[in-house]
Amino acid sequence: MRKARIAVLVSGGGTNLQALIDAERNGVIRHGEIVLVLSSNPRAYALKRAEKAGIPSCTAERAAFGTQRQFEDAVRSKLSEYGVDLIVLAGFMSILSGEFTSEYPERIINVHPSLIPSFCGKGYYGLRVHEAALKKGVKVTGATVHFVNEIPDGGKIIMQKAVDVEEGDTPEILQRRVMEQAEWIILPKAAELVSEKITAEDTDNERI
């Protein structure tokens, strides 16, 4: 069985990357395989995780390129080199243009640490999301995996999971709970769902 070839784009510690690596090893991801980890930060610990797992990795730092186009061309080149079918954004902090995302329709997925449409869009990332949730006083938050398009957090939702907000939560505590109880669960499941669809489409095309 041909598997969908997955690239995981990262910028930081890579906890969601680790969840994906573990899910592939444990059989949660059966129709896909991680073939590349690309980081926008050469110092990201995620690169160490990739190395430990034996996954090829590379860096593309936005500041190293004169224009957004040059940066994205470098990313495109790597994706092409590794024959990537599915792009998973796992804490990738560099913005991708609408031109770039339109080249990969329903082939880029992202995990966002809230229940979209709450606390999402431009400016909502990392701890800011959880700070906003606590400030609003919501009793339930969670995470969303969605397809990526030209609108920040605006693509079609693939999967969501709710997480309770508890008395005394800080943004850091809530962030950790959302990761453990939602992100690390639904991101691998969504990657498998989309990978299975990709491989099914390939099989259908071979029959034509």
C-alpha cells in the first residue's frame, strides 16, 4: 500500500510533531508516513526530535530570504524534493501566503488551540489564545484541526475536541491541558483521515 508522504512544518519544541511520530509508530497513522520535518527556526528542538526518530529535516528561515516569494520557493523546493502529499503545520510560526496555500488545496492542515470560530484569526496564536479564553471567562475551550487557506484559521474544519477550563487555570496550565487532551489526539487522527483520503484518490486515479 502506498502511503501519503507527510511533511511536518515546525518552529519550536515540536510536541505536536512528537505526537505525530508516536501515532505513526503506534499505528494511529496507517495511511501516511512522515518523510520530512521543515523548521523555520534553526534552533528549534523539533529538529532534535526528527533526528532522534530518523526523519530527514531541513530549515528555511524567513529572515534568510529577501522576499516572501523566495522563502516560499525554498519551501516548495523541499516539498517537491521529498514528493510530499500532505503538509501538517505543527506550531509553524511563519505565515504562508494565499498564493502558496492555493497550490495545495485540502493538502495543508493546521492545529489551532481553540474551538474555531472562537479565539482565532490574525493575532491569535500560542499563549495569546489561552489568555483570551481566560479573559472571556469561557468554561470550555479545546482545539481544532482545519484545512489551511488564504484566511488565517479560515479553512474547513476537519476535527475538534473540547477541553474544560478549570478554576485557577493560568494560560500556561490551560495551554498544556489543551495540548494533552486535544491537540495531541486530534492532530494525528486528522492526519490519518486526510492521508487515507489521499491514498484512496490515488487508487481511484490508477483505475481510470
